[in-house]
Amino acid sequence: MPRAGLDVDAVTRAAAELIDEQGLPALTMTALAERVGVRPPSLYKHVSGGLPELGHRVATLAAQELAALFRDARSAQGGEPSLADVAAAFRRYVSDHPGRYAASTAAEPKDDDDPLAHALSDSLDALGGVLDRYGLPRTEHVHAIRMLRSILHGFAVLDAAHGFRIDVDVEASVAWSLELMDAGLRVARPSR
């Protein structure tokens, strides 16, 4: 009989917390069972697919959290203030949740009906909402999302790994990059 209060969502959240604290390689069924207070075989009542399923569920959770973060963080002003708000929130998320973020970048949806596919699509749509006010054509909008995502990912991952060793304020570099991106997107805007 499963432990009272323990369900697949609780197990997934416990796994996400474990990898945020100790890194993705620390996730084992034994370590997770110890964390939630059950024996390892009991976890399979909640996650029959073992570690692969658990990693997939953590990736889905992270993508859902990122979608909410992108929707909540963007400024009503649009433009560079929205870019800055989303960048700050995203970098905080990666700093606070490095394990689940790593899981989200490593996971692949199984098919179009996979909850991970829906969560990733939702997070990209929410991130793309930051760019809506630039009025880009749909094909250019995709390029802009990729550029923004690459900038955010690069700064967040390098910063979390203490990869910026030059004695120049990283916040100033982020702001400079976003100002340049904003200026480029304004020029790329089709004439009306």
C-alpha cells in the first residue's frame, strides 16, 4: 500500500527538489525513496517507468513552471522592459532550480500527445509573448524566440557555473545584450 499523501506529483516534486540540491546525477530510486520515506520498490507504485519516467516528469514540471514564469514576468510595457523582466526571472529560476532546468533541456517528448510536448510548446508560446509587440512576421518571430532563448540560456547557465570570470558586472552585460536585441527587433519590425 502506498504511503498516505504520496502520489506521482509528490514523488515528482521530491525528485525535482533532490536534483536541484544535488544535481541530476544524484537522482536514484534509492536516494529518492529515502527522501520520501519509503523503500525503493514502493516508488514503482507511483512511477512504474523508474528513473526515465521520473526524469521525464521532472522535465515536464520544469517546462510548466517556465511557461508560468514567462507569462507572469513580462512587463505590460513590452519591448526592452519585458525582455529585462523575463531575463531576470529566468536567470533566477535557473539559479534556484538548476537540476530541473537541466532535466528540461535534456528531455525529448515521446510524441505530440506527450505532456512534455504540450508543456514545452506552452513555454515557448509564453516566451514568444514577450516578442508580440514587435510585430514580426511569424517566420521571423520564431527566429526571435530562438535568439532570446539562446541569450537567456547562455547567461543563466554560464552564470550558474561561475563562467563569467572577467571583472565586469554580469548584470550590465545582460542589460547591454537585451538593449541590443531590442534595437535589432525594432529595426526588423515590418513597416506599417
